[in-house]
Amino acid sequence: MLATIISAALQGIDAQVVHVEVNAGEAGEPKLILVGLPDAAVKESDDRVFSALSNSGFKPPRTRTTINLAPGNLRKEGPFYDLPIALGILAATQQITTAQITQWMIAGELSLSGATRPVRGALAMARLARREGKRGLLLPAVSAEEAALVEGVEVYRVDSLDAAVRFLTGEQTIIPLKPAQYRLGPLPASKAGALDFSEIKGQHTLRRAVEVAVAGFHNILMIGPPGSGKSMVAKRVPSIMPPPTLDERLEILSIFSAAGRTINGELAWDCRPFRAPHHTVSDVALLGGGTIPGPGEISLAHQGVLFLDELPEFKRSALEVLRQPLEDGDVTISRSAGKVTLPCAFMLVAAMNPCPCGYLGDPKHECRCSPTQIQRYRSKISGPLLDRIDLHIEAPALSIAELRSDQLGESSQRMRERVAASRERQLTRFRSTKTTANARMTHAQIRQHCAINAALGDLLQHAMEQLSLSARAYDRILKVARTIADLAASEKIEAPHLLEAIQYRSLDRAVFY
């Protein structure tokens, strides 16, 4: 007898319908044949399924049984199909009878005892089930909690194969999970107070630059000697970012779900992601990929912060793959299994030393680097990549008096209030477009919203000629100036705004320090 169960396969952060077709009772040697481009994890499902059936009180098939995962040209990976295969075998061998089994989308890994284990991509499956008009989803506990974030589709939590069978045959009633409600208010004190800008001593210029960067979602590079506080500042950037909107939160959770991360822990709170990969990270881990392309670090940082400490120590190839994502806000990955486009609209926060030893220009430490070594060190960061970083800011070493001071700096809450006010002005300005921040303005929007008078135009032209800036740097100076004007609640870009924006191009100067 033939039975069909509806499941799904992940493609990036989206899902595609998979029909699990089970045909039992065929003549021939008793064996199970699995087709449909399964990977190793899918091929191993027969052992898990047979044990789960036996330990749940059911009979494994004793005849030749063929399982087809359609469409056949779509590669399947992971233990998604244990539960649907087991239910398909029971339906094909007439151990269960239910006429509406195809109205459900089902996924889940099975243990040898028959208990269910979570699978990744539950949010994508929930959106797919809603789009396909399915009655609901049957998922393991943790996966069901993630899927319940999507409204408009019923999600049922099944903890075992036996529970799924009893629910489908009407022997047991399961109450669908209620759609999760988002807390868009302030962070709990235990989270919000964990890292705060009040702990940063001195570095007033650096704090100001970071506030400007966050207000307009600009990329920023901090240059300074070891111990100047660059990493401390970077880790506190999320504390002054406004909480994500409902749509942004769903995007963030969808990416983490597709990567096999849960929504528990830090992702359960209304904060943006912060990713800090080590400088030995590979191109694939940073960009995303795999046999079936999945999210990398830049996608996991979507709508949040990607922090690259010791920027010149990263492999040149890894840094160069950032150029297109920084410009477009998404990345397209092509593999033999297919091509996927992943969102990666992140804010890049990078840090580096001024030279290999780190003490170039430090009044208390002698730099041991030769000019050739310094040039080689800085040349690891290409010009096109630097052009895509809006702010270059120096972070000088702190004095002993600053380190000993008990005076607290300005809190993250006050900085966040100014950033939120600036973001509101930007959202009002771009309300009829897809743009959400000044850093994402198109060329047409730059001409419209960053217009400057002739005197300011001459000033910017002189700076461009003196610093030998590119056309891309020209646009980025105007974007930063627009953000500074927004922080000052100014409708127009004035001379102080433009001059401050020009000052945030340290690495474009012939010499700094």
C-alpha cells in the first residue's frame, strides 16, 4: 500500500515541500530502499526508525519497502524525516488509518526509544505550512516552540512517535501552542546591565564615533594600541542599539533556526545579535556554505553587529568576501546542490593596531616596527574594503589618571535614547521605501536627503583632493554627515556636521598618530 506524508527541506533560511512516499508490501527480498538524493544522516534513518517502531509497540515492515523523498532533484540532509518516514510506514502497512494525514506538515528526529528530538529550520517550515494552506505542523518540543512564533498556522508539540500516532488517529487531544508574543520593551535588568558604556573610562571621541555609527547603522573601524579599550567598546555596541522590530526579530530568529540554534538563552530577549569570530575563521564559516548552503557568521549577525578584532590578522581572502555583502546586505552562495541568497545586513565593527607591535605613536612605548613592516601590515586591508567602512576612528591609550578615576561614563541608556530619536527621524524620512537607516541610502536618496550648498561642496571637494578619496568614500562622508545632523535634530547638513564626518576617515590620511 502507498502512503504519503508531507515534510520539508531547508534551502538557506527558506523551506521547500518534500513528499515522503512510502510503498510497502512489495514482492522480493525484505529490505528498505531509500531514494530521493538523501545524505548520510537521512540514509541512517532506517535503523533509528525501525528501533523506534519496535520500542513504541509497532511492527517494522517485513516486506520490500521503498521510500521516496520527492522531488528527486532536491538534496535532502539531516534527520528531518525520521518521524514522517515512521508514520508513512505505519500508514502503508495499515497499522494506522487516518484520511487527513496529508493535511499536516511533519518533521522530527527519532531516538531509538521513539522519543522525538528537535530539528532546525522550524520557523521556515511554519511559514511554508501557512503558505501551502496546511492544517498545522507536528514537531518536537523545542522546534514547536520556535514554529509557534509564526501566526496563522497551528503548531502541535509531539514528544514521541506514539503521541504523534495517537493524535493523528484521534485517540489523544493535543492543544496547539499559542503564537508567542514578543517583548519589545526594555531589556531585563540582568541582561541590560551586563555590559554598559558607563564602564568605559575616557575615550570620549571614540564613544561619540560609536554613537554616530550606531545611529546610522554605519560600519566603523577603531585603530589604537593594545589596552585602549577597543574590544570593550565593541562588546557594548548592542547595548545602545534600538530593539529589533517584529519583522526584524523574525528574520533574526529564522536565520538562527536554520543554523540549528535555539531561541532560548540570549536570543529569547529583545536584543540584536553580536558575532565575534576568531581571526582564523575560514571563508566558508564567515560567508556561509556547505554541501547545502547554510548561514555563516555574517548572516548570523543580520540586523546586529559583526565584530572583527585584529582585522589585519584575518585571511585576506576572508576579508575580501565581505565586500559584496557589505554593499548589498545579502549574499548569494552557489553550490552543486543549488543556489541560495541569505540576508546579511549587519553593522561591521572592526578593530586593529596601528602597527604590528601596536605602539606606533604611543608616547610611553617605543615602536619596534620598520616602515616596511607597517606598510605590509596595513596593506592586508584592501582599499575597496576600507571604502566600505564609513568611520575610521583612533583610540589612543588611556592615561594613568583616567584609569584611576572613579567617575562613571555616560550610560548606555542615555546614548540609546539619542540613537533611538535619530533612528525615528530616519524611519520617518524613508517611510515609503525599503531603506531603514542612513547607511543603506541609495544614490538617489543621497542626492535628495544629503544635499549641501556650494560652500560645503567646495569644502568637501578640497578634503577629497587632499585625502585622495574615492567616489564611494564621498558618498559615505555625506551619509555620516546626515546621521550627525539627525543626532543634532537638524533638517540640513551644516558645516560642523560635514567637518566631523570628514574627521572620521583616519586611514585615508597619509599619516596618522
